[in-house]
Amino acid sequence: MATAIPWSPSNFTPAQPNYVKVKLTTWAITWSLVLLASLVPLLMAVLDLIHPLWVTLIPVALVLALALLRLRIIRRQVRALGYLEREEDFIVRSGVLWRKQVVIPYGRMQYVEVNSGPLERRYGLCRLTLNTAGSAATAHVFGLPEAEGQALRERLVAAGEEKML
């Protein structure tokens, strides 16, 4: 009997689509502050403290280019998030360009916690953090609905206790 490839996207439970809103809001806040900071040289040029004016536009253009690049990949990054529960271990994946998979055996789980920041709470989401014995690995599962995050935490704790006996 052939088994499915564990890293196949169809096997993983994806992050909620609402998590894109959390990431976009964070993007907007962060990049608006960075853009404001990059406008300081431009303001100094307008006040005739720095010459020439075109030099002050370089930081603004660079910030805008980086912000738009980051905006372009947010949706793909959220689609790349996911987790997979297997019999002996738990797999968490992330990344678009630099893909990452963390495989955590249930018997090595030290603790599992559920957290949510203000933006995540606004959309009814949470994130789950798993730490292993010896701090060898830490995995984060982002974009879980609150109820699913609590249920997943309970399943993982139960599986971990079962494997440690």
C-alpha cells in the first residue's frame, strides 16, 4: 500500500484565510512607520537643510519598493503555513522561498501553549507553540481558529502523555 508523501500540500491542514488580514494589518502598521521615518530626509530637504532634493528621494523609493515586495508575498506565505498530525509525530510547515518543516515526535513535546495577540483575537484566531525537551526545536502553528487551537492543544498533550508512558 502506497503512503502519501507527508510534505504534500494536500495532506496539511492550512492556516485560516483570515490570517491574511492579520498579516496585512501588521504590514500596514509596520511599513507606514518605516515610510514616515524615511520621509525625514525629504522634509529636511524641503526645509532647505539638505541638498540636493533628489538624494532624499532614494530612501523613500527604497522603502516603497521593499514594502510592495513584502505585500506581494504575504498571501503566498499564509498559504504555505500548515500542520499535519501523524501517528508518531507532528509536522509544521512554513515558507515560500525558504521552506521549513519541523517534525516533532509526540514523546519529545515539553509543552504546548496557545497564544493570541490583539489582531488575532479580533479575527478569532490563535497560534500554537510547541517546544521539545532540551529546546531542540520550537514549532509555531499560525492562523488557527480559537476553538481548533484549543482542541489541537489538548490532542497534542494527550498524544505526548501517551508516548511518554
